[in-house]
Amino acid sequence: MIGLSRVKLSQVSKTFGEVSAVNQLDLTINEGEFFTLLGPSGCGKTTTLRMIAGFCYPTTGRILFDDQDVTRVPPHYRDTGMVFQNYALFPHMTVAENVAFGLEVRKLPKKEIAERVEQALEQVRLGGFGERRISQLSGGQQQRVALARALVIRPRILLLDEPLSNLDAHLRDEMRTEILSLQRSLGITTIYVTHDQVEALSMSDRIAVFSRGKCQQTGTPEEIYNHPKNAFVASFVGETNLVPVTVKETGADHVTVESGNHLFRVKKGEPDAVPLRTGEGSWFLSIRPEAIRLADGPGSNRVEGWVKLIQFTGTSYHCKVELGDGTVLQALFLNRPDMRGRLRDGERRFFELPEEQLRLIPNTG
Ligand code: ATP
């Protein structure tokens, strides 16, 4: 049985010379959680994972596993299993020798090593592959060996650094499901690094979105997608329309905002940030493309626009909606029977931006 651990980072910073890679990071990853560090290249996610593994130490701040301070504990005393982006397998060794490596270092009895290696290979569906050479394996199989090598030591925490980025799209989808079901069956605390928002949304219990060394927001996939805290999170995670607006009125349960000659009513609701005073701050009105609806005519929260560049993807129609003031919205309509033939390029139509689907987002991040 794999022991579970909670990981806590408290005010962790890491600088490399002049470069601030990670800046005053506070994170708690709960026991058994699948937790993803998501962000663009260079935002500090790998450095964070490497500090959790012990491959580099924070410049300031503390890292705790349960209540044990491991900030400066070397990697081999931390009980973490790591899967690297390029797998880091030993090409001259067999599959079994690669997987056994961590147990040999720990000087376990030969019989126990053989049993645990076979069990780890079974877990990643590579039972019977022990005698193969690494060079005889496909990319997906090499990825599984790397996973078996991390799991065989029965770590308290599994760390995965962009493990799927070297695989083609089809294999990536397959491995995503496999890693997730393995993690669910073992219940092991898992920290996963990726720049791919689809991976993050579909696999994680919770996500931390990073930008420029700082954590911008943590939350469940639904919280991150439905209630992004700032413009960076809204645009990095999924597609979104961000329209600069001025706040005209703040009521008890709604805010009225203006963009060009349009007024929109936005529902106030936790956990979204809302401006306290009229005209205060710099705000975007945000709406996801799939939240925009076709409307029969003018009305509250409705706009008139020209339909442009319709793209049919099988499951949906994507199009641009150009408003009279130059604003361009992305809209997405599911391919349902009632939608077929209703959109034509260049046509003028009314669209509704439903009050409860609109968010006001501060222009930060
Ligand atoms: P990627 O997805 O490209 O790996 P990342 O989000 O994982 O990006 P990091 O690798 O953590 O980002 O890098 C964060 C910043 O720290 C970058 O500006 C990077 O150049 C810098 N950095 C990372 N490691 C070192 C190092 N060993 N020496 C100097 N600078 C480094």
C-alpha cells in the first residue's frame, strides 16, 4: 500500500541569478489529490516540481510533506517518484533493469525486487515485457516504463513533468486516461506539470494556474473555467471573449457595464470579483463562446452583429460575430438539429449574452 502525503509550500521563492523563477508561492496539495501546475513556457512550473522533488532547493520559503520539513532534504530521502518529460530511461538496460534501478539503490533483496518489478509492470500494462530493450519499445511503452520505475519504489508522492508531450495526439489521449485511472486506483498524491489546458481540465482534482513565477489562481477545473479570477486565467484556460468595459452602475445583485454603445447587465455572484464603485478600475466583460445564444430580435443583453467565418467541426459551428463598433466575438453553437442551416456567412443576426453567463474580470495577471 502506498502511503499518502499532503504537500505544503509556504512562501517559496527561487531565483537563478537575476531571474525570479518562482515568486512567494503558497500551495497546499491534499492527500490523494491529482493536482496540476498549469502555465505557459517559462512560468516556473518545472522549477516548482523540481523543488518538491528536491532536485533544487528554494532560495527562501519552506516545503512540508505532511508535517515534516523537507525543504533541504536530498531527493532520495523524500519518497517521491518522478516521471520526466524525456523519460530519462537507461537505453542500454532492459525494461526490468530500468524499473529495478530505484530498488537496487535501496539494496532490497533480489527476490523482492523481482516481484515488485513484475507487479509495477503489470500496473502499467507491460507484464511480460521485462526482458525487452528500451530501444525495442514504442514511445507510449517507454512512457509506461518511466511510470513503472517511479511507482515501483512505492512513493508517497508521484511527480510528473509534462509526461505526454513527446507522444502523438492519439497516444496522448490514451495515456491521459491510463495515468488517470492508475492514479485513481492507487489514490496516490500526484503533482502533474503541463502547459496543456485540456490535460489540466480533464485530469485534475485541482489546478494551479501559473504566470511569470506566480500562482494566479487555484481551484477545481470547474472553478478555474467558470470563475477565472483575472484576464490571464480567463484567456489561458479555454477560449474566452474579453471586452473592455466601463462600470456604469452597481446594484445589489447586478452590475451594469458599457462597451461602445452597448449596455450589459452582469449578475453579481461569489466567487467573482466585482467593482465596488462606478468607474473604478480596469475591467473586462468575459463570456465563453459556447455561452452566446442566437436571438430573434433586440432586447436586454442582446447585440446585433454580422456572422463571419463559420467553421464546422462536426460537433459544433464556430464563427466570429462582428459588432457595429468593431468588437469581434467568438461564438460556438453545438451541432444540434435546431441549429442546422441557421447561420450564414455575412448575415446580420441578433445574439444574446445571458446575464448569468457574463463575468466581470479585472484586467490583471
Ligand atoms: P517549460 O514548460 O518551458 O519548462 P516552466 O514553466 O517549467 O517552462 P521553468 O523551467 O520552471 O518554467 O523556468 C522558469 C524560469 O526560470 C525561466 O525563465 C527559466 O529560464 C529560468 N530557469 C529555470 N531553471 C534555470 C536554471 N537552472 N538556471 C537559470 N535559469 C533557470
